[in-house]
Amino acid sequence: MTARHSVQPKDAALALGLLCGAAALISPYGIHGGMLGQPAVLGLWLLTIAAMALLFLRPLRPVAAAIVAGGAAVLAGAALYSLLLAGARGMAAPGLWLGLAALGLLVWRALDRISLAALRLPGAIGGAVAPVLLGVWLLYLWEMIVVGFEVPAVLLPPPSAIGHAIAISLPTLGVDFVQTFIRAVIPGFVIGSAAGFLTGVLVDRVPFLQRGLLPIGNLVSALPIIGIAPIMVMWFGFDWQSKAAVVVVMTFFPMLVNTIAGLAALGRIERDMMATYAASYGQTLWMARLPAALPFLFNALKVNSTLALIGAIVAEFFGTPIVGMGFRISTEVGRMNIPMVWATIAVAAVAGSASYGLLALAERWMTFWHPSFRKASS
């Protein structure tokens, strides 16, 4: 027989968080007076403990629990960061790490409650709430650990230093973005993907080409970037054209393979139906085979969106004008300006993620009929 008031795993986490939070009240922080000597911080922390106790002792509705847990996490985060700014550092501040452990357990509970509450929001918004909040928590944890343990910026700068580098270097980062992404990645992505698609259709139309072109394409795709990039620089010069050429080589084969697989995905029943209508090859391709191949084509496009950016940045290490993301990374590493390196990486990550997300939205819009999307929406 199960006890009516048995403690569930998440309640156990809150109980452990309460213990860590209470221990953090009286633990040393390496600063005068500790937490008890900081009235504002003490007030925030007591409110946090009260909210955790409320969540532990009384079940709340999803929305109410999300508000209480989320608000308590914000208060606790502000309290601990204030102690960090006051000088709490390293092993001399065990209270800081006990508080961070309590905050981590509270964030776990808060994200769980917020995820349930977000189900009531529209699909895209509700699905983005939990990942965004988790990302904010990871950035906060990164900041606390790096600053709290005084990790050298050469090894790993805190997010605040990276944000400062972005803020003071926006013009430089903008020029690098245009040089790498707009001039090299987009043209190379479009040309490579289009060439792979058209070659795939040609191979499907002329089957003997499959035995000749696919092994060559496989060989080309296996070539390392560091081997291709110098050759492309010699052929096309130091400007964006050589970087776009590297992107073309990297994006061609994934599109070729997925096009061939997608065009072969049409079922026998659909093929026979088109044959009964005396449809030509072009009509069958346009009306039946290309729609069936769309999931494969979008899969190739999403893969290529990341490969293109990687290829362009790596290619810039082997010769480029005095602009570009790859040039900026290699130059700032030599100057030991690591926050600027991470700032450039952050811009590249945002650009790549945005490209992937736009392609995913286009895929959902154009392949809404696919069983995977029907299951997700049902």
C-alpha cells in the first residue's frame, strides 16, 4: 500500500534544496559578515527559502507553481550574484556553492513547472519557453563558476566578458558577418545545394550515372577541408569566392545523396497510379516524386546550413582579406583576446541556429502532410 503523502523524486529535490539553502545561510563566504551581514541579500534568500518550502509542503496548480518557482529562482540568482560581486570566491566561500546547489535544484523544479504551464501557450511559443530558460540558467551557471573559481580568461572567459566584447565590437563583428555569411556562406550554400539537387535528378533520369557519379561524389565529400581550402584559395583568390567554392564542395554531396534517396521514396502504388494516367517522367517527377522527396531535401538543406558555415570559417584560416569570422578568430587568438574569439563564435552560432530554424519552419510549412508533423500536432 502506497502512503498518501509519499515524497516524489522532485519533492526530494526540493527537500535537499531547502537543506542546502538553510546551510548557505550560516556558511562562510570569505567576506565580512557573510550572508547575514548583507541585509538585502539575506532578505532575498529568506524569500527564496519560503517559496521552496511552499512548493514542498503544498501542491499548487501548474501556473501558480511556475510563478512561485520561477520568481524564487530569480530572487536566489540575484542574491548569489550579489555575493559574488561582493568578493565571495573559491573554496573560501562554501556558502556560495551550497547556495548554487540549492538554486540548481530549485531551477530543476521551476523548469518542470514552467514546462507544464507553457503547454497552455500557442505551439511555437510554448515549445520555446523551457529551452530559452534553460539556456539562461546555463549562462548564469557558467558566469558563477568561472568568476567564483577565478578561472583565467585565457582558458574560459565569463559570459559577461563575452557580452561586453560583443557590445563594443558590433561594427567589426558586423563586417565579419557580411564577409563570411552573406558573401561566402549564402552563395556557396545555394550553388552547392542546387548543383547537388540537379545532379541527383540527372542521376535518377540516367541510372548508369549512379554507378559513375556517386563514387566520385563520395570521394570528394571525404576530402578534408584543410586540404581543399588552400587549393581553392590558389584557384579563386583570397576574397570570398574561394570560401564560397569550399562551401559548394561541402554542400554538394549531402544534397546529391538525399535527392537520390528522396526520389526513390515514392511508393509502388503511387507510381502505378501515375502510370495509369499516362503521366510523363516530368509530370510524375513534379506531381508525385518531388513532394515525396521534400523531407529528404529539407534534411539535406538543414545539414548543409551548418556545414556551409563551418566550411567558410575554416577556409578563412588559409587566406582571406582582413575581415571575416575565421580571420577574426585566428587573429584574436594570436593576440590572446579570447573574449573576442568567443564573441565571434557566438555570432556564428546565432547565424547558424537562425538558418537552421528558418529551414525547419519552411519544412513544417511545406511538408505539413508528413506523418511526423501530423503526430506532433495531434
